[in-house]
Amino acid sequence: MAKIVCVLYDDPMNGYPTSYAREDCPQPEVYPDGQTLPTPKAIDFKPGALLGSVSGELGLRKYLKSNGHTLVVTSSKDGEDSVLDRELADAEIVISQPFWSAYMTAERIAKAKKLKMIVNAGIGSDHTDLQAAMEHNVTVDEVTYCNSNAVAEHVVMSILALVRNFIPSHNWMLKGGWNIADCVSRSYDLEAMSVGTVAAGRIGLRVLRLLKPFGVKLHYLDRHRLPEAVEQELNLTYHSSLESLAKVCDVVTLNCPLHPETEHMINAKTLKFFKRGAYLVNTARGKLCDRDAIVDALESGQLAGYAGDVWFPQPAPQDHPWRTMPHHGMTPHISGTSLSAQARYAAGTREILECYFEDRPIRNEYLIVQNGQLAGVGAHSYSKGNATGGSEEAAKFKKA
Ligand code: NAD
């Protein structure tokens, strides 16, 4: 029987919810490219419940317990005396999440002698050292598509919040003001602007489709070019370099995975390619950007705004400068963990576990690493190597 260690974020400060804002939690019938939603044999939760925090347990306890397995659920993941480190030695499966990143570094993978699989209950497996997983023949998988559309909605919301200067205007109301001139002196229309996405995969393409009705000019960069029919449908301009894209865009959004090729792709040098006063929205990964270069660009006016929900490391230490830099629209890592998305990634995690324990193949689209190499979505969207360097700084976070 297997031991499964599951690392989830903490419950709400006032305790696990006993009721919710809505009675139901509508779900799409199918994903935009025809991929089906997760298909576990059963689920032991009600969609719309908080599943991603410790007490929610991704709705897995009944299933795992009834099959004789041991489930350890914890939010303690950083520092040498963390529960994760203590439990790793005989763990067969680690379930991790991007939102409260359980960094599966080479050291941890080497320590976990029985480890066979790391399941990411979400999308974006950069918090696992993929090179070490390949070398130790550990399978890495994620619930592809579970929250891609949720993130795309957050991207569009963030673009509008920055361009329209929404957050400072809202703050004037909280402060008791009616300061119209203060609000609008940084407010523009999105209409007629040029918007570019770095990567047009599941999220990037959804962002392009959602933005089309705003009357913007759409641009993209990807290492895989979209079909001609899609380029024509959305009137897209393709770019083969960040420089070419950034030079013409008023808004740039990052939607590629973090891997050694994309780490720090936005830095002091590449920020010079951007138009002065461009907006940058990054819900992909914090480490795609050089932390201090973003602060400098906002302070100098090279960027007019920066928004997103991803940081490095996670949780971000209290003194992380993105908490206090000017003209930002940052949140903690929430875009992919709405209650709607949680129902899908919990069901997808269950599907992956059922396949593993019943010796059935895991869907190709869920695979990142298998049999010592990049596989499935991993082979399409990632490069070999490791992007977890510096993650030990997450231990500096102190609960407010
Ligand atoms: P996807 O695999 O469908 O798309 C990724 C795209 O990136 C692919 O089209 C790939 O060709 C492209 N790409 C990879 N390397 C590139 C490079 N060097 N230059 C240009 N393009 C490159 O994945 P997705 O569902 O669209 O998700 C993308 C990323 O978004 C994830 O890997 C994750 O990091 C992030 N994400 C964040 C959240 C969140 O909650 N904030 C949730 C889901 C995903």
C-alpha cells in the first residue's frame, strides 16, 4: 500500500467554510480544443467546495483510505524541519500545487527513495526539478487544461484593471474621496491598442480569443506556430522574437511555462525593447521576469503597469519588492484556483491516481516527465533542465 503526501495551502483564517457564496458551480461540458474534462470513476466532493486547502484534501481521503493507502496532507513545506521533508523518505507519490509551491528540488527527490510520481494538482510543473525527476525516473504529471481558461479570465481582468486604472480609482472610494482627476490621469481605453502574448498555448490562445471583441490588434510569439486558419480568424500577427513583439505592443502578457529557456526572459535588456508606458501582465510564472528589473521599469516609467498573480519564490517573503512597487495589480497566486477550477483539478488528480493504482495509462496530455524523459505536454511545452534554483527563500515567508 502506498503513502501519498499532499501539500496544500492553509485553510481560511476564520476556519474551513461551512457555507458558500453560491449554491452551484457551473462547469463547461468540454474544453475548447475538444479535450474532455477529468473522468475519474467517482468523486467524493461537491463541486464548488473549497478543495485546494488542507481541510479540503482535494476530496481524496475516502478514496485513498478505502483502498488501504496512507494520505498525509500538510501545508508545511519549507525549511528542513517541514512536514514534507519529514514524510518524504517513504512517500510513493507527492501531490503538489503551484499556488503553494512544494518545491521538489533535486535534494528532495534524491531523499525520497520510494518516490514514483509527482502529481501537480494544477498546471505548471516548474516547481519540480524536472531534470532530477528524469534522472530518478520519477513520473511528473499535471491536470492539463483544468484552469487554463480561469487564468485567461484573470489576464483579461488584469489588463483592463491596469489600462483603466481601476485599482487606484477603487482605493479612492475606500478613502472617502471623489478624486476624478487623480483617477483618470492614468486611465486609457484598451480599444485600438496592440496586445501581444508570449505563447499561444491553452491560456495564450484563450486570451487572444477573449480580447478579440475589444477591437485590439492581436500579436503572438510561440515556438509552435498556430494553424493558419486560427491566425486568419483572429487576425493575428506572428512574431519570431520577443524584441519584434515588444516593440509594437502596448500590452504584453506572458503565458509560457517556466523552464531554463524562458527563465528571466524579461530583464533589464529585454525591457528596453518595450514601448515606453507598456503594460505587462504575467500570470505564468514570477521567475520569467527579473524581479528588480520590473521594479526599476515601473519606477522609471518604462512600464506603466505590471499585474499578475505569480511570484518567486512562493509564498513571497514580506519584503518582496513587488508587494510595494508602483502601479501594480498583484494578487497572491489565485487565478488558477477558483472554486470552479478546484473541482476540475481535484477530479483530474483523482483520475491520475486511479490510472496509477489500476495500472492504466495516464492520459498523454497530462504527462510532463515519464520514463526518464519529457513526455506529453512536457515534450511540447518545456525544455530539459531545472528552474527551482533559489526556492529555499520561500522559508522566509512569515504568516501575517
Ligand atoms: P500550454 O502547454 O497549453 O502552453 C504553453 C505554450 O508555451 C505552448 O504553446 C508552448 O509552445 C509555448 N512555449 C514554451 N516555451 C516557449 C518559448 N521559449 N517561447 C515561446 N513560447 C513557448 O500551457 P497553458 O495551459 O497555456 O499554461 C501555460 C503556463 O501558464 C503554465 O506552464 C504555467 O506556468 C502557467 N499557469 C499559471 C496558472 C496560474 O494559476 N497563475 C495556472 C495555469 C497555468
